[in-house]
Amino acid sequence: MFPSHDFWSTLILLLLILDPFGNMPVFLAVTHELPSRRRAWVTLRESLIAYLVLLAFMAGGRGFLELLGLRQASLEVAGGVILLLVAIKMIFSGSETMFGQGEQREPLIFPLAVPLLAGPSALAAVLLLSSANPGAVVLRVGALTAAMAITTGLLLLAEQMFQRLGDAVMRAAEKLMGLIVSAIAVNMLLEGLRSYFLMR
């Protein structure tokens, strides 16, 4: 559970889970073939989709999971598998083939909005926040809105922060992020499996 339920602690928790600095290289790796203005639009759109997904989960996620008979461990395992596939493509194929052989297709929902931003950890966090303090709706929505706004602003600045590094450094960063994402994916899988077997 969470030590306190005030606005700032909730905001900090959500920011840590959304991890805008860690997601910058992934966003750039996936969208670097797009024009700058289009990249900004895609970042705004994917952040908005992730925000709506998290908001929907905050409002009724637990009931939805119970309706389908799903466990939190299922989210972790599914998110881990998806992220692992993304990481493998990042490491071995490069961003130009991330979404097809030579196609310059924009990412839509997958993998930036879900599962990168609105991933299992973020979904689980908003579920726990809703369960721990069901009455503080305005606080939770306000903290989520602020956290997503800060994350989106930082992601929009990612190009400026990385443009001086050059293509070679960007490709190296993409491979490095692929390794990191693969480690995160494996950790999600293991946590999901551990939770599943402990709950049996």
C-alpha cells in the first residue's frame, strides 16, 4: 500500500512509474523516421491514449478484471511478452523495420501508449490507488493528469535533447534501450508468474 494519499505523493509515484526519462530513447527510436512536427503529434496522441486508458482503469479496471475473471498476474505476463517482442525487434531489426519491412507506419496505441506508458505497472498502480483510497477521486484524477502532462512535456523535448548526439549514438541508444526493455519484460514475466503461483 501507499504511505500517504496526498496529491504530491501520488503524483511522484505516478511519475516514477511512467518514467518519462527512461521512455525518451524508446519514443525517439520508434518515431525517428517521422518528420519533427508529425513526431510531436504522435507523442501527444499516444500520451492522450495512455492517459485515457489509465483513467478508464482507475475508474473501473478492477470491476472489468473481475468480470473477465482475470488476475493482475495476467496483466504482468501479457505486458512482459509484448515488451519482450518489442525489445527483440529494437535490438535485432532497427526502428525502420519495427512495424514492418521498410514501411514507415506510425505507431498507433502499440507499443508507445500501451504497454510502454500505460503498462502493467501503471495499470496496477492506478488500481491500487483506487482500492486504497476510493473516496479521493479528484485527488487521483488530478495527480494522474499532472503526471501525464509532465511526462508528455518531457517526451516532446526528447528530440531537442538527443539531436546533438547524432544518428550513430541514437542507434546505439536504441540497442541499449532494447536490452533494458528486454530486462524489464523478463522481470514483468517473472513477477507475473511469481504472483500467479503464490495466489494458487
